[in-house]
Amino acid sequence: MFESLTAKLDGIFSRLRGRGKLTEANVQDAMREVRLALLEADVNFQVVKDFVQRVREQSMGHEVMRSLTPGQQVVKIVRDELTTLMGEAHRPLQMASRPPTVLLLVGLHGSGKTTTAAKLAKKVQEMGHRPLLVAADIYRPAAMEQLRVLGESIHVPVFVQEGARDAVKICQQAFDYVRTVHCDTIILDTAGRVQIDEDLMQELRDIKRVTTPHYTFLVVDAMTGQEAVKVAKAFDEAVTIDGTILTKLDGDARGGAALSIKAVVGKPVQFVGMGEKLEALEAFHPDRMASRLLGMGDVLTLIEKAEQAMDQDAAVALEHKMRQANFTLEDFRTQLQQLKQMGPLENLLSMIPGMKAAKLPPVDEGGLQRVEAIISSMTLAERHNHALINGSRRKRIARGSGTSVEDVNRLLKQFAQTQKLMKSLVTQKKGKGKWGRFSLPRPF
């Protein structure tokens, strides 16, 4: 995400931070490079012009130029301005005091509305509410079936009327159905349309009129860059949106849409899609995104992901095992599975401050999958006591996991070394007060 822009900004500000004293020429040169980097990232021209002007004016201030760390001061100014540009702070969904809360999703063909509707339902579930998905796309073949399948996968009821040809009537009847399934949130998945199709835009206006949604979200593909901004502007003028949901942001190396929409349209980015899984919908925090853009990481989001993926009781039990040096391959497999729930490792590493600058080699996701496959091919007794695994068992495990005996040997050797390390740490801790939190090294 934003890989290209982040790399360029990091290079520009690394040079600034390396200077003990800044001159006006230094700042002018840096701002010229920032301007070029943002334009190459497909950020709106007027947005870039205004942004660079504000940063330049603040950076030329007497207090900045005479400070002990002028380069860091300039970076702080850029971070603050980026945060302002993207919308200051995230505003969480305010659910209606008298249910149901109605969320209307609109957008172009192929923007990912149906999948986003299911992701949003999953998010609403996590907030402690009971969503109902409404299949109001009467034009795309199999759209209703797709939403039904997605709803079943997350145990959310879906209101479907096979063969219906009136989207407005479907949305109206959903209000009667929602009471029968005891849901408190309605998510309306409408058909994709182009902003120049007046008949379809009128259909959206009619849906809004009869459902009076609390939020109307435009679902837009982040990878379309400036086109996404134009689409947002057109839909806002036609039906008045309350915010946007950017899909495929994890594949957007430029970032033009995320940086431009709020400034051009005046409506915030509410959520961002960060992958194909239904859990991969994140609240958009401008301040955190600004930090990630500048290579400063995003620890708060990383902590939130960990809290969602980790079972607290299991974490306490795991800590107890570590204290007793009883950590097994079964425990390690459980940790791997929880780590997978947090998303791609590349994304997680990018949230850790300094990881971008470290220029680590690409994470071998396939290697972790092989490790999990090897452990899963063991019997429960073998996972709890790897000393049982002799030569014939190693061959069986290799065949079952689709790996080689050498891969199995390597894993067992590294795990044995890790256990020795944990035992030595336990020995050192005895008599030295409270046990500190311990994280398993990443040897594999």
C-alpha cells in the first residue's frame, strides 16, 4: 500500500533530517520533490498545490529554521498537513437510537459493493449489532446469489427476492422482514451504475427517499486514482453521499484517491478494504495513515488487529506455558493461525516503526504455510512431544504435508533450539521478580 509514494517521501525527508541546519533553498528543493512525488501518486493537482503551499509557509517559519532539529520539524508539519488533508480523525459509525440503522451502498460496476456489503456486515457484527443484508442489485446476474453465499459464511441473514424487478420495492419490503429476523441494522447492496445513466441514478434517489438511510457510502476502487475522485464528486452531486469506502487499498502503490477525495469532495473516507477476506475492512484513520505514509508505522492499528485475533484466555494460558517452558508445536501452530487472521505479514510489518527504513527482504508467506502444513501433518501426541518423532514418522509427516524430510528436520531442529532458549530464560527469571512478557522468536 502506497509503496511508491512512501519510498519517495522517505528518501526526501531522510536527506532533510540528516542536515543540522536548514536553509530556505533546502526547504524549497524538498517541497519541489514532494510536489512531484504527490503528482506521480495521482493526487489531484489543486490538492497538491495547496498542500505544498501550506507546508512551505509553515516550514519557513523562524521557529522551525532556528530549532535544533529543523528536519524533524518539517516532517512533523508534513504529517499534520497530511492528516488534515485526509480528514483529521476517524468518525465511528453512530448507530440509530431507534433501530434499524440503515446503510446504503452505491457505486460503479465492479467496484466491489457486494463483497464490501458483507465486510461491512462483519464489521457491524463486531460492534455488537445484528445486521441484515439486502440484495437490491436486480441487474447483475448472480449478484443476489453472491450476497446470499457471503451472508451464510458470516451467519448474517440476507433478504432476497428472486425474480424481482423493482429495487425500490425490495428495499421497502426489507423493513418488514428485518423485524422477523430481529436485526437492528440494514445494509442495502444496490446495483452498480455509471454516473451518466440518469435512469439508474433516479433509482438511487428513489431508494434513498423510501429508506432514509443514516449513511450513504460510495464504494470506489482505490486503484483507479483520480477517476475515483471524479466518481465520488459525481455521485455526491447526484445523490449526496456521507462518505466513501475505498476498496483494494492494499494493492494501491500510489495513493491518489485516499489523499484527494476528502479535499475535493469534502466527504471522509470511512473504511478501506485491505484484502479479499471478509475481515479485511478497516476503519480509516487519517492520522495513522499519515504516519504510515511517512514510514513511521501504525502501532495502534497493529494492537487492534492483535486484540481481535487473539483470545485473551488463550493468551494467559500460553504465557503460563512459557513460564513453565512447556511451549509445544501445537501452541506454535495456534499462534501461526492467529497471526494469519491479522492479515498479510507484509502489511503487519509496515505498521512497525522503522521497518520500512530497514528494507527487509520480502516475507516468505509460503514458508510459514509449509511450517503450518508440517505441524498439521503430525499426530496430536507428536505435536505435544516432538521427541516422539523418529525417522519413519518424519517420512510420514513429509509425505502428508507435501514437503521433504529435510524441511521436517529443519523445523524440529529450530523448534528444539527455541525450547532451549525459553528454558534458559525461565532459569534466569527465577528469583528475579515478576515475569515479563515474552514473545517467541521467529526462527522459521
